[in-house]
Amino acid sequence: MSGTWATFGVDLLLELGGKRGREAVATALRDAIRSGRLSPDSALPSSRSLAAELGLARNTVADAYSALTAKGWLSARPGSGTRVAIVSLSLPRGAPSRPRYQGPALRFDLVPGRPDLANFPRAAWLRASRRAFNAAPNDLLGYPDPRGLVGLRTALTEYLGRARGVRTDPDHILICSGFAQGLSLLTATLARTGARTMSVESHGMARHRDLIEHNGLSLRPVDIDESGARTDELTDSDAVLLTAAHQFPLGIPLSSARRAAALSWARRQRAVIVEDDYDGEFRFDRRQVGALQGMSPDLVAYIGTASKSLAPGLSLAWLILPPRLLADVIETKRLTDGYTGVFEQLTLEEFIRSGDYDRHIRRSRLHYRQRREQLVAAMQPTTSRVIGIAAGLHVLLELPDYSAADEIALHSRANRAGIGLETLDGMRFRSDPTARAGLVIGYGTPPDHSYRAALVALRELVG
Ligand SMILES: Cc1ncc(COP(=O)(O)O)c(C=O)c1O
């Protein structure tokens, strides 16, 4: 049977493919949800009206609804009928990413990736902005160097050398509008100059993988074990993307043996290592590990960002380039984007030079360390395990009592309880329903006054 439209308020096109049972209705609904055609929280027709449209018995549709509700695909609430559950499903590779759920505000936002925005140093930032702008000559407001303002590049050279062990000079830094743009500039340049493949860690952000493929490189996954990315699997790629200081999302640092192995692979292969130092400022256990870039500036392109240390809304990141890529990447930036706005650059330069950036980082490090400790303590009575080193703004919570196949239902339960979070399987290069379930929890975002309540809600969810 081909498609048909239900009436009575909500239209729903369902392809039953010639079958007429409860399973056929459930499969068609699941496919529509998975593909993103039915979005989270959208209302479904009543079982009576859908059954009438499809020419089926009402119970057939009602049974399909109940089965999908029990599995967490749908939710049924008195007064609001049956709706698609509020989950963000991992999409099959190649499918366009769907926007994140934008429904009613979450009670507790534990979605990883964001710092505590209430902690943004507004007053100090405004003061730095005023000082910087007052001192800036008019020329600085003209067309800037595509690499960004030399003053900021100089301040970053000093700061990154001191705090992250990066070895560079202002000429090899390019200011861009976020890690994602840095990765895009690099991968577009690599593809234009002959590269074909890029290795990526087997777990990471789907958006970054999509971006690499969009720029024409094919992806090669590399497994991760307790020493970090398996460098013996790098083989013949042209480049690799590594979260060396703190693997995202597993939280493991790349061991020193693996760091050395990655560098000798890159040298042998004439390949480029792209180092994503997204939260390198936030290590809490006093075992600061410098950037991989500092060991071999000729082999590593380093990308740092203000998205975690300050706020994503600033849209500022820095790319430190090996000499052989410098001219080509600057050209890509000039041709695709021109330059990055100067106002925030001027302010960040002044913010770093005045010592405000160091003060802010040290304060934030303490704040996030306390939050992580509270989270670890709150989860102790449960069977979950916190994985990874004490660092960053997120933890991976492994759930030995569940498998990855249960994650969607768990995520849906979390959303019904008003908790935003991410599932581990959604971050895998290849989904693996047989693996242990995991939840990726960002502890930076909730405001202080609701953090304890957020932890109680999380404990109830996994406990
Ligand atoms: C692994 C990883 N890299 C980089 C970033 C920062 O990206 P951007 O600077 O584009 O905001 C994030 C932010 O969530 C991240 O999780």
C-alpha cells in the first residue's frame, strides 16, 4: 500500500510497504523518526484517526503506539496524546545532521560542550574592551591581515608557549572563528593540495567528521584503548585528527609512547597531525601535559578555542600552522572568509596581556574541578562508572547494566525528566548496539543554584 494522509488535525504520511500488521505500522513510524521526518515532540494522530486513514483496525495502530512507547520512541501523556519522544537519535552515517532538540527548556542542561556561561567575566571583558578600543589606532579598523591582528597573535604566542608548551611565533598563527572553522580551513587546504584521507578517533563529534568529509577527505577510524588513540592503526592516511590532551568524549589522554608513535608516523608518512586542544586549560589533577605541537611544530597543526575557556558566542579560535601549510591555509582563509572581526580580537589581546585571562582560567579550573568532584560523589551509590581523567567540562558515565541498544530509551527517559545529555553511541564512528551503554555528561552548564538538583535527577536516572 502506498502512502496515505491521516486527517483530524495532524497529517501523517506512512509507507507500510504492502504489509498491514502492527509491526508494519511500528516499523514505518520508527523509520520516519529515525530519518528525522518526524521530529522530537511532534504530535501523532489519534490511533482511531490513523487507523481509519490506513484502513486498519484501531487496535493495530494502538498496539503499535504502545510498543513504541514502551521502547522509548513515543511518549503518551494524558491531555496531549501520543507524541514522538524527545530524543536526539544517532543518524546513519551520511545522513544530514538534524538540529539539536529545541523544545521546552530543560530543567537540567547536562549536554556536553558548553562552559558555565554565567561565569563569563563580563565586567573584566568590558573593561578590557574599552581599554583596547581606546588605544587602537584607526588603521586597525581597516581591512585586516587574513591571519588576524598581529597584537593578538603575539599575545597568544606568549600565552600558549607558557601555558600549553606550544612552540610558535606570531607569523604562524591564524585567528579564526572557532575550532570548526580551523578544521575546515585545514581540511579544505589539504584536499586542495592532494590529500585524500584523514584518520579520526573512533569516538568524537559527528559534526567534525561531517565537516572533514564535506571538504572531500574520506575518513578512517582509529580505535581507542587505555593509552588513547591506537597509533598502529594510522597506516597510510594523509592526516589525523587527535584530541591528545583529553580524548573527546572518552576522557583518556594520549600516552607519551603513543605521542612519540604518532609523530614518527607523521614524519614517515609526510602526514599532518591536527591537534584539537579544545579543553587543554582544564586539567585538575596537577599533571598538566603540554600540547603535542610543542614536540614537533613542523608536523602538528594545533587548534585552540575560546569556546570552552570563555564562551562559544565569542567565535574565536587560533590555528598554529606548520611552515609547509602556512601559505596555503592563509590563502584558503583569504578566499573563503576574508578575515575575522577585529573588535573581539582587540579585546582578547588586552584580556590576555592584562592577566585577566589567566585569572579567569584559574578561577574556572577550580569551579569545574569542584563540579566534577560533586558529580563523581553523587554517582557513587549507583552502578555507573565515571571514565577518564580529572579534566575538562564533561565525563563519560559508563553504565554496565545497560547496552548501547538501550541508550535511546534512556535518553528519552532523561528528557522526560527534564535532563539534557548525550549518549555515547551517538558519538561513535560506527554505532555498536552490543557495546556497553554510556552517557556523556557536561557539568559546566547548569547554574550553581540547580547543580545539586541536577545531580540528584541524574542519579535517579541511572541508579
Ligand atoms: C571535541 C571538541 N573540539 C572542539 C570544540 C570547540 O569547537 P568550536 O571552537 O568550534 O566551538 C568542541 C566543542 O564542543 C569539542 O567538543
